[in-house]
Amino acid sequence: GRKRKAADEDGEPAKRTRKPKDPNAPKRPASSYILYQNEIRKELREKHPGVTNSELLNIIARQWAEMSDADKAVYNNAVASAKEQYSQEKKAYDS
């Protein structure tokens, strides 16, 4: 068998309630791929004006996969410094 879902008083399946997000909480840093994507998107849009967004993302993903580790290191270093800053902000926010 299948497991039964928890029900509330009316017999309806219970919905999970989420804790509301604090707008003052620090935001997590973007990944190195997202940084690369944001940097190159406008340039590729101008080069390929008729391309749909999903095709554009496929082009970007292909370029990222073909990049050498040395080229990716620029973005990885940016993420490392952003993570360090985020951890300091998070520590200050939590205390």
C-alpha cells in the first residue's frame, strides 16, 4: 500500500505552511555559472537577435561546459569572495 496523507478536521489533506521570509535577511550569493550567464547574456542577445530565451540558455550552457577551468576560475573566485561576505552578513543577522 500507499501511505495516507495527514488530514485536517474537515477531512481535507493538510497543507504545509511555510515560515514567512524576512525581507531584511541577507541574500545568498549567485553561483559562478549564474555570474557568467548574467555577464554574457546581453552580448549573445545582440549577436543572435532572433533566438528564443531557451535557445539562448542552451548556447550559454554549451559555452560554460566548453570553458577551461582557468577561465572559470575568474567566476569561482568572485563567488568565493561573495560567499565570505554573505557568511559575515548572515552571522551578524543571526546574532
